[in-house]
Amino acid sequence: MKCPNCNSKDIGKIGSHQFYCWGCFIELTVNGEKMSVFQVEEDGTLSSLDDLFSGEEYVQEFPHIHASS
């Protein structure tokens, strides 16, 4: 699995459907075939980065990730 932002393979699982990239410090949430990307702010809040990535990129980059598993 590679980060859709920086292409790092240093991805950690932080929840049942949540992942964290140690390369660029973003959080990824997978729900079915939909992935949401968030920037972690200094105060710990999340800011959506979904407007920077299209759905087609997610399906091509992460075809094996499904929230039902």
C-alpha cells in the first residue's frame, strides 16, 4: 500500500478502517471503495484533503482495501 499523497510505503494502521502515513503525516480513512484523506493539524484536529484527490485515483491505487474486511 502506498500513500496517495507522497507515495511512501510507511503506512500504519491506527483503527479498523484508518491508516496513517509516516512519510507526510496524513490520515487515511477507508469506507468501502471510498477513501478520505485528512491532514492532522497541530491541535490534533483533522482537515479534509479530499478535494485534492479524485475518487478514480483511490480505486486505482488501493483496489485491495475494503472497509468490510
